[in-house]
Amino acid sequence: MTKLGFYPGCSLEGTAREYNESVMSLATLFDIQLEQVPDWNCCGATAAHNLNKILSLSLPARILAQAEKAGMKEIIVPCAACYSRLSVTQHELFENSELKKQVEEVMDMTLSSPIRILNVVQFIQEFILPHLSEKIVKPFDKEVACYYGCLLVRPHDILQFDRLEDPQTIDRIMEQLGAKPIDWPFKTECCGAGLSVSRTDLVAKLSGKIVKEATERGAKAIITACPMCHANLDMRRSAINSYLAKKYDVPVLYITQAIGMACGLNNKQTGIYRHLVKVNN
Amino acid sequence: MARIGVFICHCGENISATVDCAKVSELAAGLPGVVYSTDYKYMCSDPGQSKIKEAIREHNLTGVVVSACSPRMHEPTFRKACAEAGLNPYLCEMANIREHCSWVHEKGDATTQKAFDLTRTLVEKVKNNHPLESIKVPVNKTAIVIGGGVAGIQASLDIANGGHQVILVEKQPSIGGHMSQLSETFPTLDCSQCILTPRMVEVAQHPNITLYTCSEIESMDGFIGNFNVKIRKKAKSVNEKLCTGCGLCTTKCPTKNIPSEFEQGLANRTAIYVPFPQAVPNKPVIDRANCRYFLTGKCKVCQKLCPTGAIDFEQEDEIIDVKAGAIVLATGFEIKNTDFFPEYGYGKYKDVINGLQFERLASASGPTQGAIRRPSDGKTPEKVVFIACAGSRDPAKGIPYCSKICCMYTAKHAMLYKHKVHEGTPYVFYMDIRAAGKNYDEFTRRAIEEDGAKYIRGRVSNIYEKDGKLIVRGADTLLGGKPVEIDADMVVLATAAVSCDGSESLAQKLHVSYDPYKFFAEAHPKLKPVETNTAGIYLAGACQAPKDIPESVAAASGAAAKVICLFSNDELTREPIVAKVNRMPPPIFSTCMGCEMCISICPYQAIDKENITNRNGEVIKTIAKINPGLCQGCGTCVAFCKSKSIDLEGYSNKQVYEEVLALLNN
């Protein structure tokens, strides 16, 4: 059994519970043990870096320090916002020893060396993909629009993951499941992110463009890897539909759910029953 | 007994802001052997130089130390001043207290002390200087021009018309460069080919110009006035002497689908081809990488057809040795292709093209005979978006500089499009309109006001294709960043101008410096814009930085003037900083033992054997002899000589030891 460090973050315990459920079910299916970073805390996400730089670095730094203390060589971070915050923090601190010292003083812990921070797509590539074909029972035989959002591939200089524009990794994984990824231009288009609560009207407009484009280009599902994107595309669908004055019912799936469905996991295991836009399997 | 004069320069405030110049002068006056010391605001100025001359005469000086800027800057100035006062110029030395001291340190006693220490070492050195005479070397009055674009053509013609021989080396099968690809030129809209092709023909017919196409520089050694260059003339597989240029071979070549470089991939060519109808020389070459015979061993159709038997599949690359007195670099530029832009589709959209491709579309000799048709389906585009600064002025793309030509040619493109497609709408996204130049601003205004090009100040964030249209999304920053979306039929990127592939290795072969973007570096950005740091090698055109046609031509004529100036001398005066084997009276003659070690290690092949004979002509001793015309004063032989028989004039071991000792014996 492979043992890997795991940082769920707040979303996976709240609005993206189904994401957590599908990640866990996949891990079990592929004989992987995901071990949570002990006593983990908030990554700071959208709020902290607008308010206080040291705070925005100290929060993720503490998570990294906790992981290091627990002897973890890598941590799996399914939430794209957490992944971004942890990666950027690690990069900044190991580039700037002065800053690192300051942050270490604040959290009263030290960071000795960088650890591997993997997003869910990298996790799948490395640990799931090699054994995927033998587990597929029901190929995901549909046109899909792979939607990466902003945080998975940016800032490119730091993450060095996939192409900045028109990324490809999720498309390739979906192909392995038997799906037909469409060529579309909005893979990294803004979904409205954290404005979901404060400016739902803007989210309806921005996410609406994405849903409309995916539908018009023939996608039967939108595949995502970010709780924020999912929330905006799925949870805000009624706002989107009233903005566009048309009923769009293309479902939004986490990539882990898509893999789970293809591998024959039930709705409870993949969590698709929790979606607001109904998924027909 | 040494009588040294010391002159401390303030360099305005460049030195005096951090160094107490009066104090340095005062301390220097106390050094043994120094009989005169003073400081002055600008030592290089006329009154400053007069101070030195007067002091030489009044105090009967035997040596001069000027503590000022780098000797690279003003050593010739001060040595000339000394010579005018009757002192041998090589008895004048400079202590660099600007670049090596005042510019790099804070104001304070330590900085002043360092300026004094630097001065002191040179005082000790100059005490051991002895008069030297400059060396004369002959000048070979042939120039090599590398690159046959408009700059290379202009430089070649100017030098050749000055009565000197020119060897023009061009990498491609034809001269003409990018200018031959252009449709019309700004700001006059005259036809590019019409003004260029007569000059190309002139090059081919000029009795003083030898043209080598498909050729590149293999290696270079030597120095100003005496360069030895090897040129690799690549196999064309066509015997130029036999070929009449009838073109029959190109009509029957079975390989017809090779994207034409000249047409920027918008049309195809055959494997045996002439790049374009007006090519000079107008004789075909075989592209071996695509030729069926070279790929499969079968075909030879062209050989069977050729009425003069000019096709030669066995032809090999030829190395040509030439000697020249000067070299002009005119290798030009390249532009980034559309695949450089992820946000504009990584080059996957056929109707997103670069500026040179648009030139071909607009050119009467182009693939569409000058009709503006988009590459994907040949339809006339109703809306064309031109994007200036595609890659340029974008540090994130590694190109922070302005490509300079794009503002003007984009205005020209918008105009040409409007002149050919009256009902069409050209949009131009721009950062700033940089139209500095004679009649340039008027030209861009004409594009906007008379031809109705819609200029939008802002950047384009991305382009995607939908229902046969290219959706161009950008922002109008004059309207507070308002998002703009245009459903265009074609998009033209004014992609960044960059240095040519291979310019770095060429610079290294020629010992020419280059900037971080691999453009060749001029010797001085203002006062020596066409010279390089290597004497005898000059720059013309866009190989130095992006330049438009008038600028390239002006630089080329400037470089040619420099070459002709150089060639107006039969001999060149060289610094006498050369190595010398010691000589002494018989019976020793020299401490050199004739081991010949120096001969084998001299990088310039400047050392030979010399037989010392008696009256009867019998060889008594063989020693090394250094040819002062070839010696570059590198000092390698000095370090290698086992018997310490070689010394470098102006930098003798004694002089350098005294400098070091002066520093140590504080």
C-alpha cells in the first residue's frame, strides 16, 4: 500500500465534500492510503494575501512544517486554491532566506527542505494512471470539456505544470477513460472565483460564458479539478441560467468523480448525488 | 633620475564626488621621483591637456601619470598630448580612479586612499617605461560583407564604388534579405522589389564584388587590415558555371510540397528551386534535405532534363580561403513566429499570421498576386485585426525591448488592406504609436484619419476560433480597460524582431561582443554606432538592433565609410605592445636557448626561428624571433619561456613587479 500525505483544506470538508469523498474512494480503490497532515490549518486562500503578506505566508508555511514534522515527503492537495497557496509559499520562502526566517519566527517552527506538493491531476498521473486501464469497467464514452481554471497552471514560473494557455493533462487523462475531450478556448477562463458570494451577478456572467461555450461545442460534461470552479459552475447554475435566459443542464464533475464512475464506483462513493446539476450515469 | 608628473582629474564630479582629488595630488607630490603634481576639473579638456604639456616642458618630465578614467576612454588623448610636448607617448600611463574607484565606492578616506594607491603603482611602473615606436602593418584592401540583405547590399556597393574589392557572403541561395519579401514600404508606399532588385543586379554585375551565396563564415583569424577568413560555400548540387538559369529543372521536380521560405509558408516550392523570380543569382539550388534523390537514392529527373548538364549530385561543400582588411557584419534579423504565442493559439490557427506573411499576401508577386485572402479558405477577410507589440516590450516573454519597425509597418498593413478591400475594417491594437521619423507620424495619422483604421489602445488577452471567425478579446485602455471583443476573419501579429539564429556562434568566431538578446554590440552607443569592439569589424543594419530600411541603409553607408577610411591608408599604425626576445652582445647574442616552445604555443603564429651567423655565414646559434606585425601582445610566450628571454614591451616583468611591490610596500 502506498502511503501519501494529504491536505484537504476547508472546501473538502464543506462545499466540496463530494470531491473529498471521490478522492478517498479512488485512493481506496487503487490501494493508496492518504494520511492527513496532523493538526492542519487554513491555507489563507483568497483572503490572507490581500491583507497581510506575512500572515498569508505563515498559514501555508505551518501546514508545510506540520507535514515535514510528520515525515511526509509529498502531500496531495486536491483544492486548486490550497495547491496554489502552498506552492507559492514554498517557492517564496526557499528563494528568500530573510523572509523564511521571519515566517519561521511567526509560526515558531522551521522548514528544512522543500517537499513535493502535488495537485490532484499530478496525483492521478503518478499514482492512478499506471493502473487505470485494468480498473475501468464502464468507459466514460462522452464528449467532455476539460476546465482547468486559473489556479492549477498559474503562476507558471512557479508551478511549472502543464501549458499556461490551452493546458492538456486533464484532456489526456479523460482520453484514457474513453472520453472525447473537445477543443475549446475557455480552459483557463475566469469563473468568478471568490465573488460567488459577494457578486453572484458577476459569477453568473463569467461562469455563464464557460457553461454556454462548453455546451455549444458539444460537451456532455464539464470536468474540473477545483472546488471553487465547481461551486460556481454547479451551485450557481440557477443564477447562470436566469442570466442567460436558457436552461443549461450540462453537469460538472470533478475529475476524480469521472474516474470513479468509469471504475464502477457507486454514487455514494463518488458523491455525485450531492450536485445541484443532476448527473445521469 | 626619474622626473615624473602626476595629474589628478576630477572628471567633473564623477571622481571628485567620492575622492578627495586635492589630497591625492598632495600625497602624490611626496612620492620619490615625482617632481610635479596637480589636480584639475577636466584633464581631458583643452586647458587640461595644456597643463600636461606645460608641465612636461617646464619641469622636464621623463614620465607622466594621469589618474582619471579608464585608459580605454582617454589613453590615446593623453599620449597624444605628451607626444605634442615632445615626450614619447609610451612614457605616459593612466591610473583608472573612476571605474575602478570613484564609481564603485562611497565617499570617504578609504576611497581617497585607494585612488592614491592606484596612482602610486602607476608612478612606479612609469619609472621603468622606456620610449617605444609604433609599428606599421600593411592593409589588405579587400572587405568581406557578411549578409546580403539591404544593409549588406548597400555596404558592398558603397565600398565597391569606392574602388575596393568586396566579398559578399550570403547564407541563402539569393541576396535580397527580408526587404525582397516586402510588398510596399513605409512611409511612401513605394514598391519594395522595385527599389531593391536593381541594387541586387548591380551587386551581381559590379566588377569589384565577388558574391558567394549558400555560404557562411567557417572561421576567422588575424587582425585589422589582415584578416584571414575561411568561407564555407555549401554544395548547391548545381554547377553555376554550366547552369544558364533556364529553370526547366524546377518545372519537373516531383517534390512540390515544400513550404517556401520566401513565401513564409503560404506557398510551396520544389526541391530544386530558385527562391523567387527576381533572385540574384537567378540559378536554382537543390535542397538536399527534401530532394527525392538524396532521400531515396532514386529520381534524378532534373539531371535528365538539364540541357547543359549542370546538375551535380556529387558536389561537395567548398572551403574558400580569403584575406581581407575589414569585415562588415550585416546579418539582419528574424521575426518570432505565431507559435511563440500561447495566448494566440500556439500557431494552430491558420488565419493568425505574422507580419511577413501579410507582406507576402499584399505583394503583387506573392501567392495571391496581391489580393488579400486569408490562408485557411482563401476568402477575402472583412475584418482584420492587427496586433502591434506581439512579444515586444514584454519582459515576461523575454523580449523587453521595442522592435521599432512594427508601429510603422502595422499602419502600412492597415492601409494596404483598406486600399485593396474597400469595404473591410482594419483594427489595430497598440500600446503606443511610436512613429518617430521623417514623415512617419503623418503616415500613421493617414492610416487612422483617411483610411479609417480603427486604432484601439490596449492589449489582446487571447484569440480563439469559433464558427469560422477568430474571436479577438482585448481591453480598450483609453476607455478604462473596457473589454473589447472582435469577431475577426484574420489576425496579423506584428511579432517581435529578434536576432538571427546562429548570430551568437558567428559573434564568437569573429570575436565580436553581443548583447543579452544576441544582437551584435556597437563599440559606443552614441559615438561609435557602426564599429565593434574588434578593430576592423563593423556593423550594418538590423544585426545590431531592430532597424527599418532607411536606418539600415544609413548604418551600412556609415560602415562602408569607415572601411573606405581604413583602406585610404597603405599602412596601419599599431600599438607597439608586442613581445620581444632579448638580444645582447656576442658571444651570448641572446639568453634564448632555441627550445621553440614559444613557437608551438603562440596563438597568432607570430614566432619563427632566427639563425645567428658569423661572417662566414655559419650558424652559431638559433633563437626565436617574433614578428611584430603579427604579435598581438597576449603575453603567452612570456609566461611559457623557460629561460625568461621574452618580455612584453610596455608591460615588462620589471614594470609589473614594480607595480605589485608598490602596492605591497604600503
